[in-house]
Amino acid sequence: MQQTIVLALGGNAILRPGQRGTAEDQFANVKTTCESIARMVKHGYRVVITHGNGPQVGNILIQNTHSQDLVPAMPLDVCGAKSQGLIGYMIQQALHNELVKEDINVPVATVLTQVIVDENDPAFKNPTKPIGPFYTEDEARRFEKERGEKWVEDSGRGWRKVVPSPLPVEIFEKSAIAALIKQGTVVIAAGGGGIPVIQKDNTLRGIEAVIDKDLASSKLAGDIKADILMILTDVERVAINYRTPAETYLTEITVDEAKKYMEEGHFSAGSMGPKVQAAIDFASGGGTSIIASLKRSLDALRGTSGTRIKL
């Protein structure tokens, strides 16, 4: 029986530090990423791909700012949808080309994905997620006053707007995604954590927020009853006591052990924390979560690389 994997790509799979973010840069990175994904498909796995979108949405917001005198600026949910389209297109095309090289006739499709969030989520009262370009403090204070936004100083680099980061409640397009997987399609979905929407009386409306991409990937994996959630990052395995003399890399741990390490503060909120939490959430339902490097993703599936989290 074929296993279904939700494959959560890290940001370096699309845009690497120091690159300008041209289409050529991103296509080249995506091509390398898709070589690994094609090998998974060749080995018989059903694959659903999720991805980040931070740099791409940031660029779209800059374009908004500099062109708003000519064309209307779009709200954040629409910008998120734009980024899903552009990244989905790149992955969709690159993966198709890699599958052709492997003589594999499998369709690839991008699903523009809305993710339902709770409008009473505490995150809406305490925005914390920085987005977009950096500004001076004077500009940030002016935006706060004129637009009612919240701005914070970000690591000595300047001031950035912050928005809520609510928890994902449900992947709205889960039935469509599941149907495509059943038909043998490789699906690209929940890009950038999905487009945050509020559901009322069975109607939807977008809201200004950003959903953590790994938590959304975990929710998607659960909603479509995937077998494996694989979160790809820059490191081969998860470590406790990171960058200390007691540093230890983890091969396989239980959900309870992972929770204990989280409580002890081994994983920072801005780095490994959300990944481990997403892995815990999915594995708590009986699936297998793997955190691994993109380069060794197939080895991680075989159990010779990566960190596995199971009940």
C-alpha cells in the first residue's frame, strides 16, 4: 500500500540567504529541491508538498508600497494567495520536468489553500509575526498612528510590521486535496501556511494574519490522514543542548519525550520550536513525523537520517 507524505519545505528550498530573489534564482533552487521529490515519487510515495513564502510575500508587500499611487495595494490575504500561485507554479513546473526525466507520468497540481482560523484566537490581541520590509522608527511610528498597525524593532535591523499568527483550525480544501491524492496527483498545497480565513454561517472571509507553515502542514497531514509528516530544514537531525558541550542529536524519540524537551526549552520559538511542535501534533494522532535535511530526505524515510517522532 502506498504511503502518503506531507513534505514541508524549508525556505532554503526556494530562496537562499544572500540571493536577490530573481525568478532565475528561485527556479534554480526549486529544480534542485524537485530532484529529491521526484526520487520519492519514483520510490512509490504519494507526495503532498507544502512550502514557506516569507521572502516572496515580503517582496509583494514592497511592490505594494512602491506602486500604490498607480494601482491599489492588496491586503495580506491576497498577497498570500499571490505567493501561493507564483511558488506553486515554480514547483509544479520544475517537478513535472524532473518526473519526465525519470520517465514517470504523474500529474502535478497546485491547490490554492485557505486555512480556517478562530477569530477569538488570542493571537489577534497580541500580534507577534514580523512581515515585510524594514523601516525607520519614525516611519514605523507614523504607520502605527495612521493605519492602526503594530510595529516592532527587529534584531537591530530596523522596524517591521507585526501581524497575528493564529493556530490553524482546519484546511478548507482538504477534501479536494485528498481526492487529487487518491487519483495519483502530486499536490502542492497550504503554501506559506495557507491563506487565513474566518468562517461564519458557512461563508469565508480573509483576515490579516500569518499561519505558521509547519503547524499548517501538520494540520493538513492530519486532515487528509497522511502516513508521514516530513519537515525539511537545514540540519540533518534535531539536537538538544544545541551548541553546548552537551549537544546531543536525536534519532528517534516518543511524543512524550519531545514534549519534555519542549518544556525544558531546548527548541527556540524562532527556529526549531514550531517544527517540533508540528511534529508532536501530527505524531500524537498515530502518524510518523520526521524532521530532516532536504539533501538526505530519502535516507530519512529509510531511517538512516533525520529525527523520528512517534507515539
